[in-house]
Amino acid sequence: MGKISVLVGFVLLLFGNHLWARTITVCNTCEVKTIKEGVAVAADYDTLLIKKGTYREFNIQVNKPLTIIGENYPVIDGEDQGEIFTIVSNNVTIDGLYIINVGTSYTSDYAAIRVVKSENFLIQNMVLEKLFFGIYLEKCKNGEVYNNKVIGDAVDEYNSGNGIQLWYSQNIVVKNNIVQHVRDGIYLEFSDNITIENNISSDNLRYGLHFMFSNDDIYKNNTFENNGAGVAVMFSKRIKMLGNTFKKNWGAASFGLLLKEINDAEITGNSFEENTIGISIEGSNRINYSKNNFIKNGWAIKVRGACYTNTFIHNNFMYNSFDLAYNSNLNDNIFEENYWSNYTGYDLDRNGTGDIPYRPVKLFSYIVNRTPETIILLRSLFMDIIDFSEKVSPVFTPDELVDAKPLMKKIK
Amino acid sequence: MIKILKYSFYDLMRSRWSYVYFLFYLLLGFVLLFLNNELSKAVITLMNVIIVLVPLIGTIFGVMYYYNSKEFTELLLAQPIKRSSIFLGQYFGVAGSLTMSLVLGLGIPFALYGLFESNAIWDFSLLLITGAFLTLIFTAVAFNIALSNENRIKGFGYAVLAWLFLAVIYDGLFLMSLIVFEEYPLDSFSLVATMFNPIDLSRTLILLKLDISALLGYTGAIFKQFFGTNLGLVISICTLLLWTIIPVWRLGYVAKRKDF
């Protein structure tokens, strides 16, 4: 008995701050009228409960571990003056606020919520509108960003910011967010071990998701639709891309997924639909592509060079204008057991794979590469004839670039 | 004119060839759907058929019908009937029955296969519309050629040549000129060159639906305007109409002045 009470006493002592944390209510008629004031009077581990109303505030610095909760989405209007929240302490939670009118600047990146050098933070259920940068994580660790809605009004790339930006951050989870109409939906630079899951990033000016120099990250089950270009993954290693959807990224320099200088990645179970280019690959090595669906893209895959030891196995290529474009005669990549809707061969031995190999690179895709205007001759009889003759005796297309075992039925 | 049209139409309806043509499309439709089990792929295959076969059949049928009914035409010419109504009546009889075979022959299997619930219906109806246009255009071209050539063999030869030129050779020349002049801005040239060939024009019209994502990969502003907005669709359909009206008009014009 004595021992237990000592233990309880010790535990209470240890977590005392937590257990007796106060709740400070902020509203227009309360004692504490502004959030800044609330932060100032609060002690560590207190909760700020912000009632419904409009708060015209900016540059709110949260410098102690606090939980800031909004009730019925109170509006925090920055009046285009600057940054709204700057979090410089560990263990901060921000929940359920509606932030509007973040200032635009050409010299500093104002954000709706900036987290600087902090750990264990949680940002959830926020609605951010009319913003420059949305959520900006700077040199942070072990944080979570859940269920937020970031809706910008970006028109030009040079004076707009990113929805969710991670810079030199580690072990962050970004989940169930919706990001629209900003420059880059989600942007990662020098950030490792990040998980990006179930987000919807659409109608952004530049990229839905943008990786630079970030390693060991996973993104899965996200949807990227109608962005300037879907996802750009550049100069990164060991990235896993699983079950994402890339849709309707149309335009001259547009693509579902851009890989540039990527090594040892895994791309599995994604779906690329109606993009001008499904995946554009440049200088990327040792990547496994499997179980992806390429449906109705202009080019399913465009390989621009310096890509070695990539394997494409068990993918579906359906109704693409071109399955594959290649700009060199060398091939060190493996295509095997994919389903190609353009395959015209037969399967006499009934083993499920076609008896004659499939050549995914057409002569016409070469011609279009050289003279882009010829695209207008797509699907003409003349083109079919020269494609056929190239198929019979390849001259321009890489001779060994074949799928020796094309599947007869598509992979479910 | 209506009477002659009716006569030609019923004459063709009774003839074996319309049935063969109709049954061919019916079979093609069913086989395509049976083998592919998917509407969107069937639509792509069908496009190739429509672009190549429909003009060929229109041409050959038109020439054949004109030469076969020549004696009957001469008999009619002795009657107090307007010349233009004799020829236009015959022309619309042939073109009408061919179009009907095409639309019904392909429409029935696709309708049975649940086209109306699918979103491929717009692609498909566009396909049928261009098919109908191509029939009208190439039958008119064939009638024109036949009218200008008394010699059947020559007329037949010219008609097939016209088809071959428009279906294959034109694209070859087009491609070569694009490659030779690749240093120059070519987007308006290529769009204009497309307008001068009804087969290319119909192909472009269908590409607008099927391959829009690839077409938008090209940077030219004129291309972008043409393919990215409804402008392309409107211009293509208007030009197809023009392609139909001009040969039909010439048919009436030449027929009026010709000395039989």
C-alpha cells in the first residue's frame, strides 16, 4: 500500500504539469480576447480554447508547449500582413482553426503555420485559405500533419507559395490532407523518413508533390489530379511510391510522374490515367516498376536517357497513344510479363504469355520525338504501315527492347 | 428528284450488295465486341476500319452504281426531268443506303452491348458521324470521276487511285514535307494540310476524343488552341461539310452541261 502511494505520488509529480494543466478560453467577450494574449498568459502544457469568432492577428509566436483548439472553426484573419502562427517549441498541438489572408512577400516565405526546430507537434483539422505558404515545417522532427485543407488562390508561379512544405525535417507523417490551387501541393527538400498518405493534391500550378534531395520517404494512396505536372521526384534515393493515382496532367511539359536522378526506388500499384506523359524518366537507376496501370496516356513512359537496370514487370499498358518512347539505341532495362493492349500476337501453347515478343517502341514515336508536328498523323494508315515494317525489321528502335513474355490478359 | 432518290434507294435496298455491306458491319461489330469485351478498345479498332474501309467502299460502290445504271440514266434523260434531279437523286440513293448500312450495322451490336450506359457513347457517335460524312464525300467523288470518264476501266482506275492517294500517299507526302521542313514552324501548315484531306480530317476529329492527352504534348500555340478548345471540333465538322457540298455541287453542275 505504502509503495503504491509513493509510486502514485511520484507519477503525479512527474506529470503534474499535464494533469493540472489549465484551459484558457479565448473569445471576443472573454477575459482573454486575443490569441497572442492567450499564449502570453498560458503556462506550459495549457490548452487554449478558441471560441467561434474572428480574430485579426498575425505573427503569433507559440514558444511553449501548448494545445490550441478552435471551437467551430474560429476565423483567424491575417489581413495580408504576414505570418500567422510561428511555432518554436516542442509538443505543440494546433487543431480546428480557419486561417485566412496570409501575407505575401518576395523576401520572406510567410506561412499560415510555420514550425521551426520543434519536435512532437500535431497540426490537424485546419482550414487554410488565401495563403502564401500553408504549413511550413523547418528543421522539425517527429511531427504529424493530419486532415488539413489548404486552398490557395495562386495564379502565377513567381508570387505563390507551397501548400505543405518540409525543409530539413525528419520522421513526419502527412496524412489525409487536401491541397488545392497553390504552387506545389506538397514540397519536400532535404527531408528524410517522411510518410505521405491519402492526400489529395489537385489543381496546383506546378507539382502536386515535389521531392528534392529527400531520401527514404514513402508516399502511398495519394491522388494527384489536374496539376501543372503530377509529381516530381528529383535527386532522391530509396523512395517508395505505392498505390497513388496520377490523373489528367495535361500539357506540353506535363507528366504524371517525373523521375530525375532517382536511385533504388520502388513504384508499385500506381495508376496513371490520361496524362500527357505517364512517367518521364531521366538518369534513374535500379527502380522496380510493378503492378502499375497506365491507361489512356499520351505516352505511358518516356525514357530520356541514362537509365539503367530498371525493371518493368506485371504492369498494364492500356490504350495509350504510345506505350514507350526511347531516345537512344541502348537498352539496359527489363520489360517482362506486362500486359499491352496494343499487342497483336497469339498464345498457341496456352501458357498465358504471347508467343511472339512485343516491341513497345514504335518508329512513329521516334519520328514524333524528332518532328513534333507529325503527331497529327497519329493512327493514320501510312503510319501503321511504316510501324509494321519497323516491327518486322527494327532499324531505328532498340533491337533488344522487347517484352519477350507479354501477357495475354490484363493483371487485375 | 425525290422519286428518283426513292427508286435508287429501293433498288439498292433490294440488291445483294447492301445486305452484304450491312451484314459485314454487323459481324464486325459483334466480333470486335466479343473478342475485346471492352468498348473503348473496340472503338479504337473501329476507327481504323472506318477511316480506311468506308471511303474505299464508298468509292467503289459509287463508281459501280453509276456505270451499271448508265442505260437507265440515259433512258431517264430522254424524259422531261431536270438533269440535276436525276443525278443527285441517284447519288443520294446510293450514299443514303450505304450510310444506313453503316450506321445500323455498327449501331445494333454496340447498342446491344450496352453502349447507352457506357461513356464511350460520344466517341462512338462521333465515329458514326465521321463514317457517314466519309461515305457521302467519297460517293460524291466517285460519281464525279465516273461522270467525267466514259471509259469504265479508266473511271474505275481513277476512283481507286483517288482513294489510295487520300488514304495512304497523301499522308506519306505530308510526313515527308514535315520532316524536310522541320526547321520551320509547321503547326499551321500541318493543320491546313489536314483540312485538304477528308480522311485526315476525320482522323483528327476522332483523335480529339481518343488521344487528346498526347496531342496536348506538343508546344505550339496554334495546336493548343485547335485541340485544347472546341475550335478544332467546329472547324473540322465545317470543313467536312464543305467537303461534302463541293463535290455534290460539281456533280449537279457538270451533269447539267454534259453532252450525253
